[in-house]
Amino acid sequence: MEYRRLGSAGVKVSVVGFGTWLTFGKQVQLKAADALVGRALDLGIQFLDTADVYADGAAEEILGRVLGRHRRSSIVLATKVYGGMGSGPNDRGLSRKHVIEACEASLRRLRTEVIDLYQCHRHDPESTLDEVIAAMHHLVRQGKVLYWGVSQWTAVQIAESVHLARARGLTAPSSNQPIYNLFNRSLETDVLRTCENLGLGVVCYSPLAQGILTGKYSGGKRPAGTRAADKEASVFMEKRMAPENLVRADRLRTLARGLGLTAAQLALAWCLRFKAVTSVIVGARTLAQLKEDAGASGVALSPETEAQIEEIFDSAPRDQYTGQRIGYGHEPTGW
């Protein structure tokens, strides 16, 4: 397993991380979760990601019960705050009140004394950056949080938070968790470069586009036990289940087979081709899936392979006037 620094922070995380969204507390219960976390650690996957809103706290609860069986210091544990955890007006968002109270609740559910990476799940327009940064700095000073980060923030929001924290002499964010996969490459436009320049690690979620890029849904089939067959879980992937996308996934699987890889390994390695990307979070439900995903570590893609993938998906951001590919990895040499 390869490990990369979380941006400019000293802590290192496995390039393949293990996430609990839509699995723990829903498709995966305690016994299976215990086996999955144990297998992840055996494979060198020590970066575990969850959030308080996943399964209304059940994901944290299950992960907390499992963590007690392992050496806590060997794990980099991440969770998130923002989503609603109650019906009250202060039970959501990034106000100082909610952040502090949500952190305490997550610590209890996770049965731990410290959260390694505490992430703002979304940007909160109703809470000033001054308030958010102060709350996170307070938790860091208390020793309840080691690093804090953001998720799905814009490049401008990220830059403002870093500059403001540094100007105030407070703890600045260390990471950003955006969506990134072969269908969704919006972070290449400005977010990835901003994170790299400011020293934030980039932890990508949904790198397999909810499993679509594995090729398991070829021809529109929805095998029993998969996310696409689950009415609740499939809500997040329906817009990507278009026939043309399934054909692209089939072509990716064919390309991967010729390289001695699976489609999942090729898709994950593609995300990791930029060193500015610290880790990719996978939501494996089985031990076999977890082992397969871990195999993406250390896979280097040749320029020819990258070009073939570009030809299949043609999904790089483009200039609206020239049609040329733009953004990270496609910076123009001149006007």
C-alpha cells in the first residue's frame, strides 16, 4: 500500500481509503463491518472515513464498536459535520454551537478521544468563515481534533478559509474531500490546483461513480445486492446510469483487462495519477471488493493508457469558447 502526505501536513494516509457512506448501518451491519475493517487494515488501508449523518449516526456507532478491536494509533480516522442531526434550528450547519456539540456526539459514537480529521461536510452560507475557523481551532486546541478539512467547497471558499485562518494565527484546513471520477472532473478546473498551491490534501469520494465504473451494470442490469438494486441507495446514481455511460464503463473494463487490471483498479489508479490527489475513498461491501480496490495502489498509467481513457470518456473540462481541454493537467501554454 502506498501512503501520501495529507497535503502539507505531516500525517500520511493510504492512497486507498475505506468509507462507510450508504454501507455501514444500512447494507453492512456490525459483524460484516468488523470483518471489513479488519481486512482493510490487513491490506494497509488505515484511512477510515465516515460522517455523523451516515445512517443517522449508525455508521459512526458501528465503526466505533469495531475500532475497539484495533490499535487506534495505527488508524487515521475521519468524520464530518454539517448535516442535520435533529429537528432543532441549531442541529445542523457550521455554527460554533453545532460544530462543538456535533464533535462531542461523534466522539461518543466513535468511542474515541480524538478525531484525526474533522471535515466540514458542506459550506454553510449562514455561518461566517471566522466562526467556522474559530470553532475548529478551538477543537484542535482542546486536543479533540488533530486536523480539520472541508468537503465540496469551491476554490474561492477554500482559499478564503486558508488565508483567513493564517491571517488570524489560527489552524487552517488541511484537506478537501470533493467528488472525482471519470464522469465528474469538475475539480480539475480550479479546486485541485488551489488545494495543491495552499497545501491541502485532496481526498476524493465516489471515485467509482457508485460502482458504475466497475462494469457491473453492463447493459443496464442491476444485480441483487448492489447499490443500483437498492431503491434508497440508487437515488445518488440514477443520473449516471444512462446507456452511453454503461457502454463507456464496458470499454473501460475491456481496456483494463488488457492491462491485467480490473475496471475498478484502473478507474482508481486514474484518479491517483495526480500526486496532488492524496487518497480515494471506496465503499466496498465485500472482502473481495476491498482486496480488489487495494490493488489500485502503485499502478502507474502510461501516457498511451491515459489517452485511451480520454478517448473513451472525453470528460475533461473544456473552455466554453475554444473547446480545448482546460484545468489541472491541461493548462494552456499560451493564449
